[in-house]
Amino acid sequence: MDIVGFLKSQFICHLLICYIFIVSGLIINFIQLFTLILWPINKQLFRRINCRLAYCISSQMVMLLEWWSGTDCTLYTDPESYHKYGKENAIVILNHNFEIDFLCGWNFCERFGVLGSSKVLAKKELSYMPIIGWMWYFLEIVFCKRKWEEDRKTVMQKLLNLRDYPENFWFLIHCEGTRFTEQKHQISMQVAEAKGLPKLKYHLLPRTKGFAVTVQCLRNVVSAVYDSTLNFRNNENPTLLGVLNGKKYHADLYVRQVIHILIPFWHTGVRIPLEEVPEDEQECSNWLHKLYQEKDAFQEEYYRTGTYPGVPIVPPRRPWTLLNWLFWALLLLYPLFKLLINMVNSGSSLTLASFGFVIVMASVGVRWMIGVTEINKGSTYGNNDIKQKRK
């Protein structure tokens, strides 16, 4: 291991990175709180400012993937569609198989300049999470409780509020609802059998109601749907801890422009607007199930050949994620080091013990933040066995 790789694996470096992220994130959350006074005066200015503030937070995570880990991302797509990315509003359907697939989704957004304004459909619990959850609140992210009877009205209202959004945005949605595990897959396929739906080998059964409502509410605002399928070479299973340790991965992302249900998916040369996606909820549900059958076939092909159809393109990295991180590092590390020097010079046992306690608590906090992304700590959504035990 070279000296750079050795340094990247050291816990003290991880603590410094997390210190910068946490302190800068809380500062930005505090600034976002004050932007609320703009909402009744100039809602669009409020939104534009919060897009930039959100970028200051989310780009630090992307920096870890792009510059610290050095992970490569090859995009397989239609060159004609490639030139439209970032220049239009879009719904992006992502598979949910890896601990860092959310980070790769953000990386996809960053390469095309829509990271700060990107939207997601997220579980309500995340809105209470400091930094990212609070950032999402000011970005007007759509939160749901995963109880559709309670969620439908709220989700529709939040989506309709985005119809006059002043920035181009991508709405990222994991239609499977939770990360893929063998146990969840088994349960999902039991549901598929009970409902007479085709079984999938590499995906969970998509949950169609949220997607149908998203299409319905964003019609005439969103121009297209991008179906995105992510995999990693050499059967790697990347983790956020691996990224933090500076481990390099190679991601392959297949993106295709999805068009009319009556036209086969592989005819992507003709652009059809989102209005052509079925508006009826049942037809839209059938459309999404067909799309996931296609995704399964592409996964099968990737596992067999190690590649996707389409032209491989490596979108250039933009320097802004690194420059943003360097700005916050220079701003926050100087007072930290000055404080440490003063504490050591003081020679106070109580002061040093207090600092040691803060370090321990910081390490626990870092491990908790990483644990949020771990598959084995993920949602039990759809797991009837676990639900039954809790009754």
C-alpha cells in the first residue's frame, strides 16, 4: 500500500472528514433556517438559494466517491439522449442493490449539473436526521410514511408544489421501496406469485403507486423518464466504509430514455414526452412491471458479459465538489488545530479528558452515520415475518 492509500485508511483522517461534513452541514442548516423569511416574499429566490446551499452538503459526499475514493463511473447510453441530460426535468428510476447506490445516483446528478436541485421520494424518518434530512426539508423533498392511505394526499401535494420549480431537477426514485436482500427477494416473489405477476431474478417487485402518482403530478413538467441500472465490476459489493477508506471501485451505469408503453423499449431513437406514459394507474402499473422485466434482462446480460448495451461514455468530473470541500476544510480545520494546540499547552487533565470524550463520541457518531447506509441495517419494509414478530 502506498503512503496516500495508507493515510486514507487511517481513522484520524476519517474523523477529520466527518468533522468537516458535520460542522459545515450544521452551519448550512442554520443558514437555511434563516432563508425561510424569503418564502412569503420571493419563493423562487428561496428555492434557488437552497439549491446552492444543498449542493454545499451533498457535493461533499460526492467528493468522497469521485476524488477521495477515485471511483470511476462509466455511463452506457444513447449518444442522442446524452446531450439532453441536465438540460431537462426528468424522473430517474434507480435499482436498489448496493449500500452506495444513492451516492452513485448523486454522482450521476453532479456530472450533469443537477445535484443541488435533485429530488427524492424518501421515508419520513429521514426528515428528522440532522444535516441531510434537514437539508432535504428545505429542498422540498417528498417524504412519506410508507402507509399509502396516509401518504397519498401528502405526496400528491408535495409533488404538485414542484410544478413551478425554477431549476432543472431530476426526481430520483427507487421503485422497489427498499434495498435488495435475498430474504426480501423471496418475500417479494411470493407476492408476485400471489398476484400473478412475472417473477424477477435480480430486483424486488416494484411498488407502483408512488411512481404512478409522481408521473401524474409532474406531467407537463418532467420531460422524460430515465431508467437507470447500476452495477459494479468484478462482482464488487461497495460500501460507504470502503469509500471512506479510499477504496476504488468501478461503477457501470446503464441509462435509457423510456418511451411509450406501446413502443418497444429498445426503440430509443424517437423521443416521446412523459405525457405518453399511461396516465391510468393500472396501465401505469403494468408499464412499470414491464420496465422491471426489461431491467432484469439487462442485469442478466451484464452478469453474463460484464457489459451493457449502448455506447460507453465517461462523463468528465467537474472540479466544484473538490473546491467546495477544500473551502470548508480550510475554513474549519484552522480553528480546530488552534484549539487542540491550546488544549495541549494548557496541560489540564480535565481538558484533555474532555477532548478524549469528544473523540469517542465523534467516532460513535461516524459509525452511526455509516450504519444508516448498511444493507443489513436497512428497512424491514415488506418483511411480513418481522412485522408479525413485532405484533
